[in-house]
Amino acid sequence: GQQLNQSPQSMFIQEGEDVSMNCTSSSIFNTWLWYKQDPGEGPVLLIALYKAGELTSNGRLTAQFGITRKDSFLNISASIPSDVGIYFCAGQMGNSGNTPLVFGKGTRLSVIA
Amino acid sequence: NAGVTQTPKFRVLKTGQSMTLLCAQDMNHEYMYWYRQDPGMGLRLIHYSVGEGTTAKGEVPDGYNVSRLKKQNFLLGLESAAPSQTSVYFCASRTGPGELFFGEGSRLTVL
């Protein structure tokens, strides 16, 4: 099946540092989504991107839809302890809900106070 | 607003036993999905449904069956559980090609 390459797999950072993670694919996507999963819970949507080149912010989080439509980036500024969790990227090929999302394997973020 | 609800939250099975996981959504979503999550593997799609009465195979469908008899419910069945099916299972739903809403997960252990 389709693969999304998400990196890094894990990160250990100091509180207050900025974080950057990305996803790349060999295929073109029409939508990029970024999710966060807290321990013991289901993933929750952080940011959705629908247009190539789009840059969208949600508080301290900023995500970009790559111009080539084959990649996306998520940045977290001034990290805090509650940022701990697993971050997933997901891509949608085509414009139909009949095609399932493709997920990256996740970036596990640990924040050291 | 309950969103996506999964039952049970936890279950322990012996090898060879059968069980059914129930997913219910109250958002009138057309599309529903079952994923499994294993360490280092991310979310892998088991089966999905694009509408009431329809089902389709995902990336890892072997050993599982599903049914979507009602629009709001999506059932995942294990006919003969194996230790390799020990995992956390997530149900999700959406209305179209955009955002996916997840349940809280069901943790299954097969001994």
C-alpha cells in the first residue's frame, strides 16, 4: 500500500525548544492532516491542509502543505510538557471519501522539563 | 455529543476464542474505519466501509471480519483470536474526504 515517510521517529527536547517534523511521499496528496495522540487515547486532529503551499497555524503549531503536494511539515514552537505524545501525519489521495487516509508511522515527542 | 464510541475498552482472550468489537458514531457519518495500532507500526487499516451495507479490505484484513448493518455502527469480529492480534484497535468515522474522528480505542490481549 501507499507509504508516508514520517521523521523523526522520536524526539527528546527541552521545554521551551521548538520542534519540527515532516512527512514525505512518492505520491501526490490533495489533503494533509496532522493528528496528536495522547497516551491511552485516540488521535485528535490538530491541523488540516487542503491547498498546495498552504501554511496554517493553530496556537503554537504551524503546518505547511508542500508545493509539490508530496510533503508536509509540522512545527511546534516553545514546547511545553503537555506537548508530549505521538504526532501522526495523514494524506488523502483524490477528493473522494471512498479512498482511505494514508498515515505515517508517527513521531513520538518527549519533553524534558 | 458522544462522537465515536468503542466497546469494550479492554478485553483479554485466549487463543482461538472469538469476539466482536462495536463502534458506534452519532455524527451521521457515511464512512467508518477500523485500525490497529502496534508499537512502531503506526495506524494500519484493517477494514473500512463507505456506507451502510458496504465493507472493504484495508491493509491488514486477514483474521478479521466486519459488518455495517446500520449506518451508525461498524462491527469488527475476530473468529479465532491469535496472539498476533494483540493490539490497540481504533474505530474512526468521517463524512467525506477530510477529517477523521477517532474513538478512544479498545485494548485487546490474546494469550
